[in-house]
Amino acid sequence: MQESADGRGPDKLLAIGAYGEAVAAYRYVVLSEKSPNAAGRRRFAGMADEEQEQKQLLQRELAERFPEADCVLTAADKALVVSGPRLLNVHGLISFAETLNMVLETERKTADFYARHGPLISDGTLRSLFHRLAEDSARCYRRLEALVVEKGIPAAGRGEVGG
């Protein structure tokens, strides 16, 4: 069941989205742990919870709609939704600013992924889900970008968001 222009069917797109949400959740936990104040720790922990919920939603959709799916994600698939290494060295070798920039770029990529692939899905419910997730990721991107600007953190190649 191939639908998208690049040969990925809705089952694979759901798997890619779930992967991106899982990585984002993990990175928000890292930001929460590295945040210099309690308000930041709470904010990032809440964002990690949101990403985890989105990952679980995508995994449920994949399991219910495509119970026989056996999606293996390639490096190219993963690069659609994640910037930088999947796991971060959380033992002090990556700074809060570097982590924040990586999460920011990942949110941009994720928003672009959902915005680009959602319209190619023929199932209206999944198309709507991808549209909502694109908006959520774009909203997270804008919140993080505002935080980066507010904190005076140097930009790491930020671009437009939203496909």
C-alpha cells in the first residue's frame, strides 16, 4: 500500500512519525534534566509527556490499522524526523544550548514531515491526524525558537517550519 511520492505507505509513515515522537520525548527529558531552573524542568517534562502521548497514538494507529506491518526504518527514514544522533551524551558533554538547538531542528523536521506526507495519505482520519501533528510540531518549534531567542542562544542553522 504505497501512497506517498517517495514510496512510503501509511504504515511506514506512522512508524516514522512514532520514531520521531519517541526521540523528541527523550530529548525533552534531557532538556528537563539540564534546565537551569525549576520552571524549565517542569516545562520540558510536560513537553516530553506530550511527545510520549503522540508516539503512543501513532503506535496504536499503526497496530490497529496495519497489524501485519513490519516496518524497518532506514537511516533516510529516521533523518526525515530527527536531527543529530538519536541518543545524546547526557553526562555533561552536550550543553543545554546544543540540546535545545537539536530539539528545535528535530521539531522543524517533524513538522515538515507531517505537513509534506499528510496530504498524500488517502485515509481521511490519518490525513487529519498528520495535519494536527504538523501543527503541534510547528507550535513546539515556535515556542522553542522564542526561548532560544529570549536566552540569546546562538542559532544552529534554523529555517522555516511547516512544509
